[in-house]
Amino acid sequence: MAPHPETWLQPRPEGLFCIPGGFHIDATRAVDRAIITHGHADHARPGHHHVLASVETLAIMRARMGEGRAGITRQALAIGEILRIGDVDVSLVPAGHVLGSCQVVMDYQGSRAVVSGDYKRRADPTCAPFAPVVCDVFVTEATFGLPVFRHPDTDKEIAKLLHSMSVFPERPHLIGAYGLGKSQRMIALLRAAGYDAPIYLHGALTKLCTLYAELGIDLGDLRPATVADKAALHGAVVIAPPSAVADRWARRLDDPVVAVASGWMRVRQRAKASGVELPLIISDHADWDELLATVIDVQAPEIWVTHGNEAALIYQLGKMGRIGRALSLIGYGEDADDT
Ligand SMILES: [Zn+2]
Ligand SMILES: [Zn+2]
């Protein structure tokens, strides 16, 4: 009989450890051998000895951490390629979260576990879509694991933004969006909606937008917001990290319409408290319905939840005849890098 994944995949203080493979997944402390699901700072930590990830994730890690800290030795694994590590067959499958994000599929003696990392099920022009893999244990996040979190259609949110731009053609639209994934997705969604004017960037976003373009994600005409004169920014779209939207940086703009693109914008008080005039509910994480649909798609009798609102999800899993287990891994979702 195939061994149960709990005998060979263990939550440890520094992250999930695959015993017969001798590697960690998204370890939160420096380890000998790490597989990284994606480049967000709470999953991709510096200082590992050996790093295995998708080509894009390795490039993102290098860009964010610098050559020396992104792993002493690095190995790229192509989508669909199977690599034997110790006694385990490992492969990567797209997670649909940000460019390069992958689920880690592990097969050991007829038993299969899949670690999703962060994921979403909606279309995103900047990355490959999530592919469900049938497994015995599915390890999921639960960032938006409450029934109240049902993200609206992305197109509807983009239409809201375009409508505001037509109502206030003179005002700059300042969009707060996280540096890895969300800002590039916002740009790509605007381009897909036919917006082809230059888009202005906060300096903190330049490097990753350039890297996305190098990796084949066309983002159109991007310009630095810092050197543009105030008049050039009238009626323009400006993208900045959410932290910059709230601080002095935003004062360089004349009477901006302040928007923030985040799943948390679903919480109205949160939008109001941060002075957001135009909340855009656009998330790179699965909402409640997507979490439940995924559980059904992967057909796993047992679901392990790494972080987020695990209690409500585990209760719901029980009602669906699944076993839910909270791993309560420390260190994920803290960075506020990726909602
Ligand atoms: Zn995360
Ligand atoms: Zn993430």
C-alpha cells in the first residue's frame, strides 16, 4: 500500500520538508535544499544553498535579492519535466498566481502530494493558468478563506477604472499595486482593454516590469513617474506600491484619483481607512469559491492548509467529506507583498 503523505511530508518550523527527497518547499529560513513556488518574499527567502524553481522564479529571485543571495547553486525545472530527487519524483505545474509561479508535485511510492504555493483560478495575461493535478494530499493557502471573500469579475473592476478615467480626464489615476505580479497584471489588463498610452511607474516597480518584458510579457510603453513633469501626468495612469500611494510620494501628483488593486479592497472599511477613492477588487489569490472549486478539481481526500483563514475552510471541507488539516506555518502572508 502506498504510504500516506503525512509519513513523508512534514511541516517543520522552517517550512514543509519532504523526507525521502531531502528538500524543503518555500522554507522560511535558509536551508540546504529548497524548492521555491514563486518569487514573493514570504516564499522565496534568501540564503538557501541549493534552489530549484521555474526559470522565471529564479530570474525574479536574482532581480530582487541579487545574485549572491538567490541560492549558491540554482537549478531550473521546466514545466512538465520530472526530476528524481532522492526517492521522490518532482515536477512543477503552473499555479496562476504571478509570472513563474508553480505548484510542486511530489510522487513517492505511489503516493502523491501537491503543494500549491499561492494560487488563483482566474485568467491573468501575465502568467500561465493554474492546472489542477489529481492527488492524495493537496496543500493549499487560504488567504481569502472566508465566504465573504468572493472577488468580482476582473473585467468589471477594469471597466470601473476606465469609467473613472473618462469621467475625470484631467486627473491622474494613481493605482496602488504590489511590485511583483499585481502591478504588471494591472498594466497588462489595461493594455488588453485597449489602453495604449504611456503608463508611468514608481521607481520601485521599474526593475520587475523590465524583467517581465525580458521574459516575454509585453507591457507596452512604460515611463518613470519621477522624472515626468506634473503636466505630463495629468490624465495619466501612474502605478506605485500601495505604501507609496499613502505617503509623500503621491503628493507630486495634482489631485489624483487614488485607486488600490487588492483582494482586501473587498473590505470597505479597509479601503476607506486608507483613503482609497477607487477600490479595485483584483486579487492574485483564490477567493472562497475558487478554493472550494479547486478542492473538487484535485479530488484529494485530504487538504492541508498552510496559512490564511484556515478555520472556516477546514469546517467547510468537513461538510464536503474531506479531511482538513491546519499546518499553521509561520512566516507566510506576513510580507503583504502579494494580495
Ligand atoms: Zn504568500
Ligand atoms: Zn504570493
